[in-house]
Amino acid sequence: MNISAPLYYALGANICFSIAIIFFTSISNKANSLWTNAFKAVVALLCFFIFIIFGEGFHQISFYPLTAFFISGAIGLAVGDIFLIKAFTIIGPSRTMVLFGFQPLLMAVFGLLLFNQSISNNKLFAVIFLIGCLLCFSLERFKENKNWGLKGIFYAFIGVFLDGTGILLTRYSFDNSPDIHVFEGNFYRCLGALVAFIVLNFFYKKVNLISTFKLLNIKEKWTILFASFLGTFLSLALYLNAIKDGHLASVTAIAITGPFFSAIFEHLYFKKKPTGYFYLSFAFFIIGFYLLNF
């Protein structure tokens, strides 16, 4: 695979998710974060199953990689995303995604320790520029709101940590099951998330998957279906392609530019005029992405 291909997969996944989280946040304000996550996991599971059945079909997989896929879905797509969407509703999607700036550093350490992935000077400077992109954007939001929203930040940090743990488990599974297609990996992850939601339904809070969906109006139903397809199915398909073959620190460095793309779509959706901070963030993003390719 071309060395740059995983970065473009990660970029595409990030754009898809950045569009979807605007709609996830809107729906979660009417329903709740648990229901939103459970619903999008079910939609993604069905989509991956259909693509697998009409594609290459299922391949044989051993117990430990299968278990790792399953657990990564349970903690990353289920529990982790609950905390993230809860943070979205408290401090907003863009500010929540700012905290993903810490994930590349975490992945660089674990990539080195677990997968012998060294990080070059170019990649290190790229991560610095991409974090600079987030800091500019974060400063703008702080000046607007004068409040960091500590509860939301706490939820976001938990979500970022669980998401990172899921990434490590997913990479382990792919490294130990080279024949497994990305759609299969995502199917097992979504299955793990679904089981986690079933457990939460019995011991934590009722999901009420169908009854809550019926309470939504026609526009809201199509909105959550579209957001689930774009932000869970398509985004996961692209992102796991990046995780499967890419350098973990580089891939997650691309993923943390979510606030930048969220800002673009929020500006378009709410018809807000871009600021100087926005253009400076854009310049940092271009430099960082360029460095990642060399």
C-alpha cells in the first residue's frame, strides 16, 4: 500500500465523522447519548453485514484476535462513544474533539512499545503543527465562551482514552489476522458494542431503541439514519483501513483535526463567518498534513 494511503483514509474518516457529530449532538439533545450510540452501532452492524455477505464473505479468525476486536468495540464504540457524545452535548462537538490532540502522543508511545513503530522528526513536527491547529481553535472557543466546561472535558478525556485503547486492540487483531477484511473487523467491533449496549440496557439504563426512534419526526429519523451511515459505517470503514496498515501516531494525528473540520461544517450549517483563528488553524493543518507524507 502507498505510504500516504492510510493518511487519506484517516482524513476521509475524519471528515465523515465531523459532519455526522453535528447531527448526533442534535439528536442526543432530544433522545440521549446512550440511545444515539446504540442506534448508530446497530445501523453500522447491519451495513457491514450486508457488505460482507455480498462481498468476499467471512474469513476464518482465531480466538484471540476475535476477542480483541470484540472488546475494542465494547469499550471504544459503546462505552467510549457514550462519554464522547455526552461531552458533545455539554461543551460542543468541536471543543470535545480538541482533546483528541493528546491521542497521537499516546499512540506514539504505545506504537513504539507494542508494534516497534518509531516516529521520525518529520512526523513529530507534523504532530506539533496539528496540535497547534487545535490550540488555535481552542483559544478561539475559550474567548467566545469564557468557560472550559470541566465536566464535559472529563467525559471527553475518558472517551479519548477508551477510543485509544480500542485502536490498540484493533491493530493487534489485524496484525494477527492478516486475511481479515476491514469490513469484518468492523462487524466484530460493532457486535461487541451491541452486546455492551444490551448489558447496559439491563444493568444501567433502558435503551428503548425502537420506541425512541418512533418518537422522532420524519426529518429526525432520516437525519439519524444518514448520520449513522456516514459517521459510523463509512467513517469506521475508512478509519480501520488506516489503522490496519498505517503508522498509529500519524493516523491519529490526522484524526485529531476533527475540530477544524467540525468548525468548517458548523460555519456552513449555522452560516457563521470564519475568523482569523480559523485561517491560522487551516495553515497549521496544511503544514502538518504535508509533513506527515514525508
